[in-house]
Amino acid sequence: MTLDGDRATGDSYTIAHHLFTADDGERRIMIAALRYLDQFVKRDGTWLFAERRLIVDWTETRSSTPRSPPDNTKAVA
């Protein structure tokens, strides 16, 4: 983050995971690497977003099959 009086800029990075059901009924997952390039302004003592730009670095969509839950019914010796 860079601060300049009542203005500031900053970058944020994230990986987003979106599960969805496709039109064909298949469960899918879309994974995206994202960056936010933000500009902030301080007004009346409160920091506010002045501008937010979204950069998509990459995405991947693939089938997503849920895992079976672990079998917790086994006896412990």
C-alpha cells in the first residue's frame, strides 16, 4: 500500500473458487487468480474506495466430483 496524504493505492491478491452446475447437469468448479488494483480516498476521517480495477490473471474450469465422507463406523482396537 502507498499512502499520499488523503489518497492511497493498494493491490490485493486472491484465488476464487466457484462451484456450479453446468447446463448439462455436471458439477463443475471454476478457479481464478485475481488481483484488485485499488485507489482510496479519505473523506471526513473515513477511508473509502475511490476506484477498484479487477485483473484476472488466469482461470481454470474443470469437473468437480464430491468426495465421499470418511467411514467413521469402523471399530477402534
